[in-house]
Amino acid sequence: MVDRPVPADTSSDGPRALAHDEWPLLDHLVSTVFRPQMFHDYPQLFAPENRSNLRVVRDGDRLATHVGITVRPATLLGCAVTVACMGAVATAREARGRGYGSACVQDAFDHAASQGAHLMYISGGRDLYVRVGCREVGHDRTYEVVAPSGALDRLRRDGLRVVLAGPDDLPALAAIHEREAVRFIRPREDWTRAMACGIVMNTPSDFWAVDDGHGAIAYVVVHRPDRVRNRRPGDPSLLRVVECAGDRDAVAAAVTHLANHYGVAAVEVHVVASDVALARRLDGAGVAWRTEVTSGTVRVIDFPGLMDSARPLLAARLGDDFAAGLRFEADERPGSARGGFTVRHGAATIRIASHADLGPWLFGAPNNAFPAVEGDGTLAATLAGALPLPTLWYGLNYV
Ligand SMILES: CC(C)(COP(=O)(O)OP(=O)(O)OC[C@H]1O[C@@H](n2cnc3c(N)ncnc32)[C@H](O)[C@@H]1OP(=O)(O)O)[C@@H](O)C(=O)NCCC(=O)NCCS
């Protein structure tokens, strides 16, 4: 049974890949729905070589809907996975409510599955995604370093220089990034494009390198406080760290330096659950935090494939014999929004009812509120000891 919503209007063409002569039509659609700079602001998405990943519905002489994805390798504590990221989802105002958006979203999942993607990260959480099983996941933290708390002084470290990074610094920044244990694996072009356009996670951003006198040991990418979108006059100025990597003491010291540089009242740092070193450093300085999900929503594309890729991590956490005996099954084909999931170990079985539960079960949820699973209690408890899997943070990979 095909689970793709059928657009009500049968005169439409798609969902399918953008045709080579349809770039102007796509530019018109995303410029009208979002803003005219979309092609400039999302160069990973709107790149000629990414055309087959731009899924569209055409209606007459215009495009009615667009759903774009990028597909990148990533590493989760050494386990190699393939991750699709979805963004710039748009239907022309007059074509909304006809099912085009839903059809194009499912087509993007199917297309990502055909490329071997295990996971879809979606830069949004509206009904269009939640209705088909995409969920907020992760149990990250947002730290807010407030100037009067004294924490900025406690994060200071002497002997470091924080310098604006330019194109010549990209190899050094990329080398720092490639030593991170949980990250997207970026082709060089992603770095070059991000720095050339200066937009990271939808906002004009600055790249800063932290140098200890022998070279860069960390970097921090921040939203420019004066360019944050939808900021109202009178809002306290806030500096948002949207990506960091390398020596965590140096990252923390950069926060102090940059708070002074931009003259902000507070600095916000999103710390993923696996980044224990940065959390410890900020905790040690008495910085307050709130629990946080990772950005947007997530849906698993290929559960058996994902778990086979994560098997080395499961073996590290549960033992090789046990991990080797685990079997992972999905009721439906990769990419489907439907069905439940089964984990077997010998005669023991557990069931995860749907995508709505699968994402939070695998990747955690705020306050570690894991969904209940049905079946063998011992197997469920054993697996709970190996979860959650680490979540990725978009940073430069945001689309
Ligand atoms: C979001 C957007 C792309 C939806 O496109 P669309 O072609 O109208 O999508 P559909 O017709 O498939 O669905 C419209 C709504 O009905 C809902 N819907 C679709 N089928 C449904 C069903 N069978 N039962 C209940 N609800 C249903 C969808 O979830 C969606 O809800 P939402 O708009 O609250 O998210 C469009 O409204 C848009 O371009 N908005 C502005 C840009 C934007 O916000 N993009 C998303 C960024 S995260």
C-alpha cells in the first residue's frame, strides 16, 4: 500500500526533482514565501549539484510547492550514519491546503531513503511534520551566561587570542571540527559556502578562532546580535553561539571575550547532551541552564539500517555478544511514515508503536522522559541502558 498523500488537484505534476530549467520558478516561489535572499542564504540547498534533492510540485507555469533536502554523512561517537536535512518547505499561498506540502514532504523522505539516509532532521516543528511522526528529540541544555552573574569573569582564561576568522582560516577550523565525536562530516564546500554567505542557522553570523599562540585550538560561530531576525526594539541584546568546536576551556573563554566585543547583556550557548566537557566547564562557572531539545524535529528514515550502523556503540555499551544478537525490524519500508518497530533478542521482543515514539525513545527527550515500549521488560531495560543515542547539532549544516 502506498502511503503517499495524493494531491487533490490531479492537473499538478510531481512531487519530483526540480528540472534544470526550473531554477527561476523555484527562486520565485521561495522568494515570495520566505525572502528574496533564499538562494544566497542557503547555498548548500540551492546548489546545482543538489538539484535532484529539491523536490517540487508544479502547477501550470509555476511551482506550487518545494521541499529541499541535503544528504550528508555524519558520525555519532564513531558510528557512521547518513543524515538528510530538510528545509525551505514552501507552498505558494494560493495553492495551500491541497495536500501538496504533505505529498512533497513524504516524497523527500522517499528520496532520502533511496540515497541510503538513516535519519531526517527537519528545521521546523509544525503540524505538517508532527502529523507524520517527526518529533522533538534530545535532552540538550541551553546555558545563558548573564553579565551580572560574574560567570563571564569565571570563564576568562589568559593567554588566548580570539580573532575573526576568514577564508584562510577554514582549513584550521575544519581540522578542529573533524576531531569532534558527534558531527556532520562536511565536504570542504560546505565550509566555503557558509563563510562566503555568512548565514548560519538562518542568521548573519561571525566566525571566531581561538588561538593559544601556537595556532587555533577552538572556534566559535555566533549570530550577530544586531542582525538577529524578528528582534524587537528594547529586547535585551543576546549573543547566540550557533556552533563551537575544539578545546572547551577556550570556547568558554571566547564567550567572555565575545560578550565584551559585542557589548551584550547575555550569551546563549546550546550544549548537546554528549558535550560533557563544555557542560562541566559552564557548570563550574555557575552558569544557569534550561533543558532543551535539539533544533527542529527528527524522524527516523531507516530503523534497521540506523541500528546496524549504531551496533558498535551498542556493543561498547552492552557488550559485543549482546549487541550482536539484537535484531531490528520496521513494519514498513525505509522512508514510510507508517508502522511500528520491533527489536528482538533471542525469544525476547519489544515493540515501539510508531515514529511518534521511536525518535524520542532512541534520542531522548527533555528531562529524560522516554516513551514506554511494549514487550519484554528485561530487554527494554537493557536497551534503555544503551540509550539515548547522541543527537547532532546543525550549526553550519542548517537548511
Ligand atoms: C507549511 C506549508 C508548506 C504547508 O503547505 P501545504 O501545501 O498547504 O500543505 P498541506 O496542504 O499538505 O497541509 C496543510 C496543513 O494541513 C495539515 N493536513 C494535511 N493533511 C491533513 C490531514 N489528512 N488531516 C489533518 N491535517 C492535515 C498539514 O499538517 C498542514 O498543517 P500546518 O499548515 O498546520 O503545518 C505552507 O503553509 C507554507 O508554505 N507556509 C509558509 C512557509 C512555512 O512556514 N514553511 C514551513 C517552515 S518550517
